[in-house]
Amino acid sequence: VIRAKVVGKKLMKDGPFGTMRYTVKQMKMYRGFQIMPHVQYIYTEASESLCGVKLEVNKYQYLITGRVYEGKVYTGLCNWYEKWDRLTLSQRKGLNHRYHLGCGCKIRPCYYLPCFATSKNECIWTDMLSNFGHSGYQAKHYACIQRAEGYCSWYRGWAPPDKTIINATDP
């Protein structure tokens, strides 16, 4: 998970459709230090129809998530990427202070009601009921974090979360 500005791009002639290689200037890394301490290139499919993402060169800073495979960072439409200035204040605070508290949690999407958590370390993601994707209110303003005794729940707030209380009023 990085914050980066795209400073170049090149179509690589590998595979049947090619891969786009974006050269990035990494501003900050939020996760993945152990695997790759610095990211210089981001790879994606050349075509959006193959789940490739289109990033603009020298225009915006982006939040980019992905995976590392054979020493290269890959991203696609199924990963979270967004222009940095479109992130909500809650999302920015989440990246810096909250999301790491949910590394032991699993987010279970809810496509239709009723929805239930099947274990104590799950948060039910209800954005899928009204907004297909990660652009809903829950994703923009809440973080799934681990609470008392390993239970996970949604948290929204400015103060550090109280790990001893499970707030059942959050979505």
C-alpha cells in the first residue's frame, strides 16, 4: 500500500496483450515494507477489459494497493486505487492510524440481507447493498478494527479506539 505519483509509463510487450509499467515516485509506504521497502514500478494489464488500471502521468498522487509477485508490484481493478485528493479525511486517518488495527480481521461483503458474521474476527461490509464497490459511506468513513477478546467491529472516530468496548451501534 503506497502513496505515489506516476512519473512515466511504458507498454511492455510481454504476454498476448501486453503489460503497462508505470514508473512511480513513492511518497509514502503504508504496508509491505518487509516484502519491498521501495516501489519504483507498478505493473497492470494494458487493457481495462483485462482489469488493468489507467493512471495519469504527472497529474495526481494516488493511493495504490496491489500484490507482489516475482519481485514486481501488480495492481488491477480489483485492488483499491484512488486519487489521493479524493480520499476522505477518515480514509487518510485510517491509513495512518486505524487500518493496521484490523490486520487480524476479515471483511465479509454483504450482497443481500440478512447478513451475519460467521466468526468473531469478521466485519460485515454493507456498502455492497447500495453501492457496488468501495465507494460507499462505510468504506469512506469507517475502519474494521480488532476489539476486546479478538472481536472485530466497525469504528469511526477521532480518538484512539477503546479496545475494551464493542460498539454495536456502528454498521
